[in-house]
Amino acid sequence: MPENNHNTNINFKADRKNLLYKSIKQIFDFCFAFISLLALSPFLLLLALLIRISGGGPVIYTQDRIGRKGIPFSIYKFRSMAYDAERGVPLLSGDNEERITRIGRFLRKYRIDEIPNLLNVLKGDMSLVGPRPERQFFIDQIIKKAPVYNELQSVKPGVTSWGQVKFGYASSVDEMIERLDYDLYYMNHRSLWFDFKIIFYTIGTVLRGKGV
């Protein structure tokens, strides 16, 4: 795990640089999300129809996640599992998940199911790049083993992350903790260049169908 070096001396140049980074990032996030949803709208409408006729139930799936400062929000995704697939104790999906529908497997393979996350970006719940948001049920388990996870909640969660492109989906709490190293690295090296690098890697992952 990376060390936390706390400095009591305020670096005003670094502070201004951080503020500029946050401002540019916020503007880019909104513009990218808005233009992408507008450009993809015909494809998304067709996709919504296919999801609807593939198994009934709502097209958009919502789930409670934990965002910046520990504030919960509803994340939007295209439904990739059978309707009412999860009841009772929250479950993580694996590679050979039986609950995933046929079209859902395609959506996950190319990460198309996460396109509605852009609505969360427009609402200000998420950023394009940042640690992926998790459910409180799993966060409680992670913190018991790795309290440093709390550091991730100092920024907005992202549609994609360094952990996602370098590690991928986690199918267990132990894998979430293993992926944590990548997200902590991102936290300590955030920059516009690094964000664009992650977006570039993500596009490559999508085009190669490496989402699952």
C-alpha cells in the first residue's frame, strides 16, 4: 500500500494546479457525457428495445452505490441480468454467471451496459475517471481488511478507473482489495494526462471485447 505523507505546509502553487485540474475535469466530464449520449441516442433506443423484448423487466437497472464523502447515490446501468436476479444478500457476478441474459453477456463483454453511467456524470454523481463505486455491503467488508479504502471516497467515483483497465472486474472481496492498489496509485498520480490515458485504455478494452 502507498504511504500517506502529510505535509502541514500549504503549497499554494500545487493547490491552484489541483483546482485547475478539477475545473477542467468537471467541464470535460459534462461535455463528453452530453455529446456521447446525444450521438449514441439512436443506438441506445434500439438497444433498449432489444433488452425489453429479451426478458421483460425494466431496461435501466438502478443500484445503490457509495460516492464521494460516503454519500449514496443510484447508479444507472442497462439491465444485463434476468429480472429480479438478486434477492436478499448482495452478490458479485463471476465470469460464468448464470443470471446474465444472452444479450446481457454481449453488453458486458463490450461494457455497453455501463453507458447509462453517463447520466450519473451529468447529474454530478460520477466522473468519467475515478475509482469504481461499490455497495456499502462490500465496502464494510473491504474496510475491515483494508481501512485505506476510505481514501477513495475523497473523490467522485468513475465510469472507468485504473483498477478497471489494469485488473478488471472483481468477483470477490479479496479481489476488490487486490484491485485497490491500482486505485490508490491513481489517487496519488491524478492528472489530466493520466485520465486521458485511462480513457484510451478503456476504449481499447471495449473494442477488444475484454469487458468480462
